Amino acid sequence: MKILVDADACPVVSIIEKVAKEKSIPLVLFCDTSHIMTSNYAKVVTVDKGADAVDFVLISSLERGDVVVTQDYGVAAMALGKTEYVIHQNGRFYTNENIEQMLYERHMKKKLRRTSKFHGKGPKKRTKEDDQRFEASFRVLIERMLRED
């Protein structure tokens, strides 16, 4: 059992690292060569830049019972094929019950952007409350995983 993080632009790496270290769970951070990442606890895997390169290396490293942290719905969908422990950086759990709806909404938003009928403002600025919400959800997930192991 280990924690795998799609770490490119992940704002909660320090929280994940803190919890992993507390629980003595191996942690692997995946990023591409455009990000410089170091850690005193985690193994850092750096892959060449390229569309979805990090995603495919992360998924190929995933084993049943591992935890995945990602903001990418596509990565989450692939991860759910191998493990049930998948969480977004906002603390929302990905499940087999909600992933299809998330992928559908992502597809529809992409279609709207292509037709120039949708001009979203982008994500709002991350707050301390967002980090607290993620940490609480992440701890719940880790405790559940440890009980089931």
C-alpha cells in the first residue's frame, strides 16, 4: 500500500506528505521535467514532458489498495479500475458511482469552450479552508484504507 500523487501543480503535496509520514505510508510524487520537486520523505518520479506522460507512468505504478490523489478526471477514471481509493485535491472522493457524471460534465464544458459560448473565469483562489477540507477528507480516506488492509 502506497500513496501516489499526480503532483504537477498539486497544491496539497505538503499535506499529503505530512499525513503519509505520520502513518508511515510510502509516498510517490509524479511530475514532469517542467517541475522541480524534492522531498525528504517521498520518492519523486520525474518523467519527460509530454501529453499525459505523468498520468500513464502513475497508472502503470498503481496497485490494488493504493491511494491516488489527482485533479484529473481521466486519471481518476483509470485509477478506479485498479483501486477504490481516489481523491481530488479539493477533498472530493472519486467513485465508480460519480466518475461518469464528472467525465460527462468535463466533456460538455470542453465542447462549450470550443464553440466560444462559455468563457469561465477559471478556478477560484485556493484558501486555507480548502486545505483544511482536503486534509480532513484525506485523513478519512487513509483511516478507511488502513482499517480495510
